[in-house]
Amino acid sequence: MKKRKAPKRSRSRREFLKMAASGMAGMLIVTLIPKSSSGQRIHNIEEMKHVPDWMDHYYAYVVDTTKCIGCGACARACKRENDTPDGYSRTWVERYQITDTGHVYIDSPDGGINSFPPKDVEGNVIKGFFVPKLCNHCRNTPCTQVCPVNASYESPQGVVLVDKKVCIGCGYCVQACPYDTRYIDPRTHTADKCTWCYHRVTKGLAPACVTVCPTKARIFGDLKMKNSQVREIIDNQRVMVLKPELNTEPYCFYIGLDRAVR
Amino acid sequence: MSKYSHVMNVFILVGLAFLGFQMFQALLAPDSFGQYGRYRGDHLLEASSLATIHKGDDYCLDCHEPEWDMADAKHANVPCESCHFLPKPHAIATDKADPAIKAKADGGKYVKLELMPIDKTEQPCLNCHIFLPSRPAKFPQIKDQAKHKKDGWKKTMGEVDTKAPCGRCHNSHFPKAFSKGVA
């Protein structure tokens, strides 16, 4: 019968900890090497810039609700430009009808993408307007704060983006957004939202919705430019933001907001 | 063993935890993480390099301005792409004139790649001009299409055809109604 060997303690605990520490330190140094030599990447970005100073902008968006006619051209253009899945929209238009009976009717069939059919309401409409909605690109963003993997963030130009390669599709940001502008793309199972057409604005073009708006109810521009239209409006006119009580500091400003707008 | 060894243990453990965290972060975080902020810096580049689909009026007017100078028309500010849309270019510039092409700009030096679709139905007009109480009151809208066309005929031709499309009496680019006898 074999004699059972006593378990051999090959290393003392102190030795083990020392080894582990030096091993980790070594790996740490190894992992640092590619990082310190990644200056190349910055160079690439400089090369790819589309307008000469594509980083040196700070964007803002103005919606003039007094001009919107609810034609839905913006929602159609957004779908074509960004290839959003059917039934989901990054921007939409809401119709408000306030009657003399005191009712407020709010609807947005398919996000207004096929314009609005006339709708029967009780009583006479005494006040009516359309309110286009999109991501408000807040400075104090509830949505990026809850992202567990830092997939959603604020770009240096003030645009809130989602990195689909990092996003795990948990949906926290969709719930966190007080403006309901986010959704989970059923094709990629990642969060998606309005980017102010980041691929267009970095090339010096306006977002698609602004490009097709027939009444100039949607205005986009750079706050860093002295004579930009958005700056002129924000400096001289009375603008509001949606849900100011939430302190999200939206950079999407509204002209002519009614108290019924939520 | 000095009397401070228990303190050293704490320091070693904290140090180990710190190193371990650094290591895992370095291994797991994407390469360009932290370049501009707490996100993957390369994504800015990826997001901005997508293809643009809508071209904007300036692009269309490069070739179409001579024919469709809408400067004084009521639709002058209505963007081309709210009525015409094709996700890719439908024509490109060439060196020599193609006699088959009507576009008059630069002597018709264009190659037509594809037909730009034209929606000649009433739907696009109605999207913008049907009466809705939510529209700004000063925007031109039509409340009753049949009545509009009946009145329109009286003003233009004197006869009545309430099934005529908008295009019978309005040019889509210069929408002021045709005067008597033109349509």
C-alpha cells in the first residue's frame, strides 16, 4: 500500500504574493507598450478630417415650432439617411390640438413619417401646432451617465453618440432618456439614437432633416461661429428647452413652445 | 519580522489590487479608449466616415440651375430632396456633350446614370398643403379639395373637372396657378 504523501507546500504565501506582484507588474508594462506608441492613430484622425477643423465646433439645434407644417419630410429624410429600422425613428413630429372644451389631443401616427391625416376631435380646435422632436444632446446627460460600458458618450463637438461596437444593448440609456429619443435597434441589438447626422456635420453639411425642411423650422449650426444662425437666434430670441426642470441642459432649443408640450 | 509587517501586508494588498485593476483595464479597454475622453476615440472617426445620402440643394442646382431657377417662385425655399430623392447620384459630369441629354447646363456635358424618380401624384402636394388646424394659419392650405378644384377651374378654364391632379393647374416648381388657357 502506497504511503500517502503529505501535501507539499512548495511556496510560502509571501513568496507567492511576491511572484504574483512581479508577474502582474511585468504584464502591466507589456500592456502599456502599445499604448505609448499609438501616436499613429491620432495622425490618422487628422488625415481623415472632412472639413479642415472638424473637431473645432460646438453644435446646437433650434426648432421653430411656429413654422412647422407637419409634412414629415424630416422623418422621411432621417430614415433614408440613417437607414433606421421600420417602425423606429430618430426624429419624429408630434401634433398638438387644443380644443375649446379644454382637451389636448396629442398624436404622432408613425412619427409623422407619412404626414398627418386630418383627425376628428371633439369641439373646435382653438390652438394647434406641430412639435418636431429629436435627441436633445444634453450637456448633463442622463443617458451616458447610466451606460455601464462607456459606449455612449458626448463628443468634443457636443454630440451624444453611441459606439455600437462597445454597446451591450442593456437598454439602461433607453430608460434613462427623459425625451424618449433612444431605442434598441432590433437588427444589431444595440442602442441607437439621433446623431445630428454626425457623418454629415463633420463634412460641413447640415443634418438630413434640416436639409429637407421646406419651412426652415429646423435650424442647425455652430455656436463657436460668431455669425451662425443658431447663435443669432439663441442670443436674440426667446428660446426654451424641453423639460427644463430635469436640469439636463439640452442643446436643442425650441422657439414658441406651448405649456401643453411634454 | 519587524513590528510593521502587518502594515506592509496592507500596502502590498492594496498595491496588488491597483496593479490588477490597471492590468485588466489595459487588457480589456479598447486601444483608443481615453484618447479624447472616457470612450473609444476611434469611434469619432468611424461615425464621421459614413456615406452621406442627401446632397442638398446646392448640389442639384450645380446642374439644374439654368432650367429651374426658382429664385422668385413660392417654392424657392422648398428643398429639391423633399420631392425628388435617389440615394445615389443619377448623373455625373463628363468632358464631351451628349446630344441625348436635355440638361442645358455646360452644354449638356453629363452622363445620365439613372432616372431620378418623380412623384407626379397628389400625395406630395397634400402632405404639405392639406388643411390641418395645427398648421400655421398663414401657410397656404386647401380645406376642401373638390371645392378648390371647382373654383380653380372657374378661374382658369371655366369648366369643371374635380378629378384633375394638382399638376393640371400648378407647376410643381413655380406653383402660382396657371392663368386662363395655359394648362
